[in-house]
Amino acid sequence: MIVNSKRSLSDCIAELRACFNEKKFLSVKIEKATRLQIQNRWIQKFYNMVSKRSGQPRQDLVNHCKYHYGLPILFIDELERAALWRKAIKPLSKAERLKMMENTAVTSLFNVKECSDYIEQLIINYVDDYELPEKQ
């Protein structure tokens, strides 16, 4: 479970309590997030800016970026997982695949390097069209 807000923390605690009450024994492994908050803020500002300048709905832009730039980064070292993913989504139309991104964790699973690679792809694919500031 990813905990990135007070709400998700409360949900996590509630789920832990429920599991503990049922089984009375749990094994929990906590991993600290490895992405930088500045990366998250930059990506959100990027989505807002491009959406505003292009007139494209923000969620459509997010879905497009996650599908076309995020998934290849996420699967770069996981060829078996990528093959399973492609097989599962093959019957879907392009519109359905993009819509599916709304409920698919992609960028939230990135580490710092993967997130940097994603930002680089966003810059490469959008900076000329929207005169975005260079990545710092």
C-alpha cells in the first residue's frame, strides 16, 4: 500500500487493524519513498501547464503520459511483466487503454531515477510546443 497523504495513512492503519483483529499476527515491511517531492511537484505543475495551454483535459493528458512514457520506463527491466501487460490490454481500444490509466499505478511506483527519466521524456515530448522551463 502506498501512503502519500493523511487519508491514505488512515486507510492503511484501518486495514492493518482489521487484518490484525482477524489473524492476530502480521508481518509488515515499510519502505521509505525514494522519489523526491520536488519531482512530484514538477510533474503536477507540468500537467497543469500543458493542459491549460493546450486545452486538453488534464486527466486525458495524465493518462496519455502515463501510458506512452511511464509504462515503458516502469517495464524497462521487467520484460515478462511487460509481456503480460501487453497481452492483457491488447483487446482494448486505444481510448480504453488510456482510460484504464486513471486507475493504474504507474508514476507512483517510480524511484528517483525512473521519475527523472519520466520528466526527461515529458520535456523531450512537450518543451518545444509549450516553451516549458528546462529541468533543473
